[in-house]
Amino acid sequence: MIIILDYGMGNLRSVEKAVQALGFECRIEPKLSGAEKIIIPGVGAFGAAMERIRPVGDEIRSAASDGIPILGICLGQQLLFESSEENGEHEGLGLLKGRVRYLPAKPGLKIPHMGWNDLTFVQPHGLGDGFQAGGQVYFVHSLYTDCTEPGDVAATTEYGIVFPSAVQHGRIWGTQFHPEKSGPVGLRMLRNFLCQE
């Protein structure tokens, strides 16, 4: 079963509808028992999210160790990393190496980064399967994931800086953008995740 993790922060219904529109069954649950794939959505602040997700943190780490595919979306992707500087210092789940940092303020750029932007894949397989060059996806964020391991970067986007907009390490995947709100491009990436064996 595909479990969309309900930890009290996230656009659960829009993710659920996108998964169902692709022809897959899923459940919104606060626990991960019986999960064959896990989606961690998220909207809000890193510290508050970690407080809420902590009761199932060990379950998430155990699922990752067991090879269960995990997809983090937006804040859900950020939680996969080791730490965040958002409103102080906060420890993350530590499934991916790196740190969540604020997008740098630059003249003419609005923060948060909100709206459609280009996506450039740097890993040809996984999330990027079946894509030609180009494509746009929908963002709403003020922070980005600074990957320690360059090989974990699946795609990049430029907004003042070039930042990792999608990450992939084995079966642990993440998108800083919202695939469920990114039209056919986003749905194709979501399908790539859901079709993993």
C-alpha cells in the first residue's frame, strides 16, 4: 500500500488525488504499518514539522534501511536531510547528507520563490525517466537543500543560485517543487516514483 504520511502538516488531499488520478491506491495515515511506498508531503516550518514527525522518525529510517521507496515533497524533502537553519538550528531525519539553507536575497528576486520555473535533470534515471530537456514545475519555498553529496542531485533549478530541485539516493527521492501541482510534467515524475518495483 502507498502511504501518504499524515503528521499534521501538508497538502495531503491534493497529493492523494494526484496518486489516485494516476490509477494507484493510497491511504493517508499517521503510521507506516504495511507501507510499500511512502510519500512525505509538507507545508510549513522545518522545526515544527520535525516535532510532529519525530514519533514516526524511527519507522521512516527503518523503512529506508529496508529499501522501501520514500518520496519527500517540498518541506517533506527538506526533512530527509541532516539539518536546517530555518528559524534556528534543527536536526532532520538524516536520510540524505546536507543542510537546508535560506535562498539568498538578491535584487529583483522575490522570496519566497513562488510559481513556475525550469527544471534541468542531471540524473537520467529515476525521477527523470522519460523526460526530454526542459519542462517547468511549480515551487513555493524560501529554503533549499544544500546537498553534501553531488551524486544525490537529480535535478537543478536556477533562482538567484542554481539549487537542487530534486534529489535521489537509491530509493529515497525528493522534490523541492510540488509534482501534484505541476501538471503533466509533475504527474510523470510522480508516476516514476509509484512505478518502482
